[in-house]
Amino acid sequence: MKPLPDERGYFGAWGGRFVPETLMAPLEELAAAWEEARRDRTFRRELDELLASYCGRPTPLSLAARLTEHLGGGRIYLKREDLCHTGAHKINNALGQCLLARRMGKPRVIAETGAGQHGVAVATAAALLGLECRIYMGTEDERRQALNVYRMKLLGAEVVGVDAGSRTLKDAINESLRDWVTNVKSTHYVLGSVLGPHPYPVMVRTFQSVIGAEALLQIRERHRGLPRLVVACVGGGSNAAGMFTAFIPHRNVELVGVEAGGRGTTLGEHAARFSGGAPGVLHGTRTYVLQDQDGLTAPTHSVSAGLDYPAVGPEHAFWHDTRRVSYARVSDREALAAFHLLSELEGIVPALEPAHALAYVCRVAGKLPRGEAVLVCLSGRGDKDVSEVAALEGVAL
Ligand SMILES: *Cc1c(COP(=O)(O)O)cnc(C)c1O
């Protein structure tokens, strides 16, 4: 079977390039540069060197011994992306794309950010590589994430507030696209997940696939075999795609992506695209989208900002339809319980996003035989969420 996506960026019926004419040339230029860089040993060596000496890769694989004992079933291993520089997996992709921008002779990068995590990762990589950096952020998000706005400024980035529409992520994406079209000669647009028009989904997945490649080697050595189950949370889907890619050919390994079930199953109360969404086009790609009967993109909710997005990466849509990966939903409440459990039993405060993956593991691990392994992608640390959790639980800080 030919590797996916095809030349037009399709994973079966999903993906593609649904953009205005003006974006076609920049996307083709990017696809060609990416294709060339991907095959170039010097580029790969330079990226690997930065991932090792700057990000701290390989990240450890930790056996969660007390959590395993508590749940009483399969042995739970955590892939520690929380130990990456800047606290999450997003830096893997930000560094890769900034290195590509430099290779393309572009001195300037732009990015959109919602909660600020992707913006911080891009501002970090841009500072390291000496690139000019502008981050677009809805003014409502700027207000909610003041600390990350200041962090990006400390890193030398310019943060531009977008005062249009709902003043959140999707408005920031629209503004970034406008900037890119205008300044494409000097500028690369760093997209933050396996979303958007081709080649972004395949490029971001490839930059993140270091997670699964490392984890496969580590678990083979530590567990002396493959895991029975691999679990990751799915916002746009980049940490999950990065983890799953290495395990896709191993048909006996069950793969589960976990979406935000939020407060309930009503449209607007969650971000579970596979159980609540339908095929549609959003931000340049054809995928599952949460939408109302008229096809208007629906509002979403999740306790974790990183999972709170109405569309999912097109490759996940393909894995869903071909049933290679199954997708589950976990509520805000279950994720919060898992957030506390991991903190108390393992001394690791997880981000609220991977707390969703952990909550799913809490549901099923007890039913697995003791000899089996469960691998969880711990995509980020919880420092960014501590004050949010305190506020939700009525603790005054
Ligand atoms: C942004 C983020 C996510 C969600 O993004 P994906 O592209 O789905 O990986 C998950 N975990 C953490 C810690 C994040 O910062």
C-alpha cells in the first residue's frame, strides 16, 4: 500500500487543500521545500541535534508503579513529553518548522495561538534560531491567558490581538492566513497541529512522530514486548498522531484517541468530533467538524484549552473510518479526577489535556491482565493549569 497522504494531501476521503487561490502557490512552495528537507540528511541531523541538546530528547518512559497498583491490571507506562523544554510536545513541531523556515530563506515566522501554548513554543524556537516572530491571538484569549502573552513577549515575539468575531482561536487563524498571503516572500506560517491544508497535516505528524518512535524502542526494551494498548488525547491530534504512527503497522496493538467530552453530549458542551460531528471543511481541510444543521461551525467546550477545537486532523478521520484507531470521550469531571490521581500517586501534575487520556486508562486498565502494558502519551505538564483547577475547585490562591 502507498503511504498516505497522496500527492494532493488526501488520507482517503479526508484532508486536501480547501483554500483560496492566493494560498495555493505558498502551499505548493512549502510542500516542495518540506519534501526536499525531509529527505536531506543534514536537515534531519540538525533537527535531531536540537531535539537532543535543546529540548531534552529522548524523553523518558516512566513506569507508573503506584497508579498500576491502584488500578490493579495492566502495567501503565508514561511517555514523558511533559519533560520537554517548555513543558509539552508542541516544541517538537515548532522547532522543526522554524528550522524549515530558515532553510527556505524566510527570516520571519507567524503563528496563531489559542491558550498560548503553541505561541510560546514558536516564540521559543524563533528566539533560538534568530527569526522574527509574530503571534496572533484573539483578544478574549489574550485576556484569559495574560501570563502566556507576557511569556511570548519575554521571548522577543510580537503578540497581535485579533479583535474580530468571537476574539478567539479561529479569528486568530484567519488573521494569520491574511498575514501569510501578504508577506509570503519573507514569512513562514507555523501551524500548531495536524490540521489545515496539505502539507501541514503530514508535516506536523512527521515532526511529532519522534514521540512514538522513541516510545516503541523504549517499551520494547523495558517491557520486553509491545504494549496491548496505546492511549493519547486528541485536540487537533498532533501528540496522538506522533505517538500512533510507530504503532499503526503493529495490528495487535490497540490504539485509542481521547476527545473532550466536556460537560455533556449537547452540541456546544463538548469537543467530541467523532461522536458529535459530521464531515465538513474547516481551515482548509476536509474532516469531522462539530456543526449545526445548517453547517455552521458549532461552539465547543472543554476544561482543557488544548482540546477545545471544533475540527480534528484529517488523518484521524481516516483512522476512525478504517477503524485502526478508536476514539473515546472523557468528561471534564473524569479528567479532573485523573489530574488529581496522577499528582498524588506518581508526583506528576499532568496538563489537563493528557489527564483525559489518563482518565480513559483509569476506566479500562483494571480489566487488562497484569502482564500487559498500557502506554500513555503524557503530552504536557500541568503547571499551566494549576490556577485554573484551583479556581474550578473554589480554592483561593
Ligand atoms: C496543545 C496541547 C494538546 C492538544 O494538541 P494536539 O495537537 O491534539 O496534540 C495536548 N496536550 C498538550 C499538553 C497541549 O499543550
